[in-house]
Amino acid sequence: MVYNPKVTIERIGNRIEKSDISIQEFSKKLGMPCVSLRKYMTGKHEFPASLLVLISQELNVSSDYLLGLTDYPEARASMKECERKLDEIRRIMNR
């Protein structure tokens, strides 16, 4: 799979829109000037990895989703979290 920055821009824009906040409000959440975020969102600058991580955290999606590497927006659960859920299911099943 080849990285396509247009996919990243589109997915971030869609998620911001779904969050029902303006680009100005979102840029404040990220701690950056709106004009800077707009440069990334128009493709004038490439998103640095550190910003993509911050955006994915704010939008509660995986960075893989933003990068177009998966079509599933949910962040992957950690192995410990999965094990904990499995243990809980086993306890319920053994009642």
C-alpha cells in the first residue's frame, strides 16, 4: 500500500467535521495556530509523525487509519487489554 497524503487530509477533515467543532477549535486543542493546521490540511506541508499521533489521540482513531493503512478507525487495543477482557469473559462463562 502506498501512502497518499490526500487520504490523510480527507480522513482528518471528516473526523473534525464529525466532532462538530471548527478547525479553529481543533487547532487550539492541538496547541497550534490555526494557520499552521490549515497548511497541513491543504497539503502545503506534510504532517510530521508527532502531529499525526497527537491528531489521532484527539480524534480517538488510530494513526494507521489516518494514514490510510486500514479502513478501521478504532485504535487497536493493547495485548494486556485484550487479555483482561478474555479473562472477564472466561469468568462469566464459568459461572
